Amino acid sequence: MLLAVARTLEEGLPGLGVRVLARAWAPLAARAVVRSLDVPQGVRVVAVGGATLGGSGKTPLAIACARELASLGARVALVGHAYRASPGAARVVAGADRVADVGDEALVAARALADAGVPVVVAPSRQAAAAFAARLADVLVIDGALQTAPSRAALSLLAVDADEPWGRARAVPPRGDLRAPVAALLRAADVVVAIGEGDDTTLEAHPRETAAHIRSYGVRVSGGLLPWSDLTHLRVGLATALARPQRVLRFLARRGVVPVERARARDHGALARAALRVPVDLWLVTEKCAEHIPADAARVAPVGTIDHGLALSAALRARLAAVAEASRAARLDPGNRQQ
């Protein structure tokens, strides 16, 4: 049932009744764009939200921003949301933690940022996670919140899929899959970040647009990297626990890879062992989806994790550099603590 609902939201629904419901939900969704979050004075917040209910690329963008800030010398922590997990208390995520305790996206972030020395923090609430993270860092990258109150974020980034920036129907549920009306999203954001693979990604000539380009060189299988050219002659399957797997299918198609089988769970949900017993040469998963693969899945066919990252535009890196510089100035001059 939950999977059917997720697919319905992803594809949108026709009909006058659905339009009426979406119109009624829109004002509530618009108010939810701004999240209540108290942080100590002087702590900078970089808020990263997604335009749609999954599939916008907000977590990879948050990871890339945290890495960039760390490279600029900022003391940074990433605040995760532990969706469908039970952290129990505020904690720093370790790469060996259980997905049930910290959440799949927080695990992916912790592993990606380990070499940069960036802690990833989760807690039963976002406020508790932010308060804990503020003891470790001067800049907090918030994964999953577009804007904050009572203090506005130092930088608010709206992640959108470059191919379908406003979802399938440019509407909120139940007609579409937007988190909020486009006008409310744009009002809250400082920068719209189009995540795609082209060099000249554009949306609607919005003056605050910039881009993050997807980079990938292959699939990781048993510790090695298999180039995309080696996959084109294989029978591959795609296993997903995502709200919008079409984004992954487009990504694969651009590399000449078309899955012959698909196994699908709801967003952040467990993949059924039976669904992975279909004979293929290789099952493909994203890093997030890999957390939901049964431990013995490789007995039927090898499992390969899609290797990819984001390259931030010069304009976005400049924005992050300004945040890092403001944080550095506040450390050197305690009197200059305004966010």
C-alpha cells in the first residue's frame, strides 16, 4: 500500500477532485518550507532542501557543500534527519552504524565525509541534532530543511532535478510531488541548484540559478570500479528504495545501460529478498539503496553500487566561501557574532 501511494504521488493523479485537494494542501505545504531551528549566536547555517518528495539530489548536494566548506577551513558538521530511524539520542554517525539507528542518508553522508573530517549528526529531532552539532562546528549544513526561523539561514539552497525541476505535475500532493508551491520554494531559497549532467543546465532563467554537475566513472563491485562501457553488454537489474527511481533510469540510459529487471521498495524501505532472486548478471543500486539490500543478495548475482558525486559550480563555491569567511571572522573576533 505505501509503495502504491509513493508511486501515485510520483506520477501525479488526474481529475478535478485531486486538483481541489492539491489546492487546499498548498498553503499548508508553503508554511512547512520554513523550519523552526534555534542555533547559538554566531553559528552559520547552510540549509539544503529539495523541491520534490525525493529525487531532487539534496543529500548529495549537502555532502558536496560540507566537503567544500571543510576544504575552505571551516569547522563544519552535517545535520542529518534520520528518516525512518531511531537514533535514541543525539549522536555522531559512524560508518559501521545500523541503518535502523541513524538512517540510510546519514550513513551515506558519514562514509562520504569521513576523510574530510566532517561529523554527521542525527538525533530524535532536528533541533536536538543541530544543538549537538553546534558544539562541534561553527557551520552547520542542514540536510532536508530549506529555510530556518527565527533566524534565516546564512545560505539556503534549493536542490532541483535539472530534467524535472518541479516534478511531474508542478503541483503538491495528491496531484503532484512538489514539497510546496514553486513560489513558496523560490521565496525561501537564496539559490536554486539544478543537479544534472549538462554543462549549460538552465531552469526558467531564474536570476539565482546555479548548478551542480553529476560525475560518475562506473560501478563499484567487490571493491573494484567497473567502467560503464563494461556494463552495456550485461543483463543488469536495478534495485531501488527511492521515491523517484526514474531519475536513476535516466542516469543509466545516458550511459547506454538499460536494466532488464527491476526490484523496488518504498522510499527508505527494505528491498524484498524474493525480488532479487531474478537471474541477472549484476544488480545495480545507489549508495542509499545499498543499505536496504539483504546481506545474502550477492549469492544470486553480484551487487554493484553506482559511483557518483557532484561538482559544484564556481558561483556556488563562491557562496560557500563567503559563509566560511564569515565563520572564520567570527572565530577571530568574538564581537562579530551576527549570523
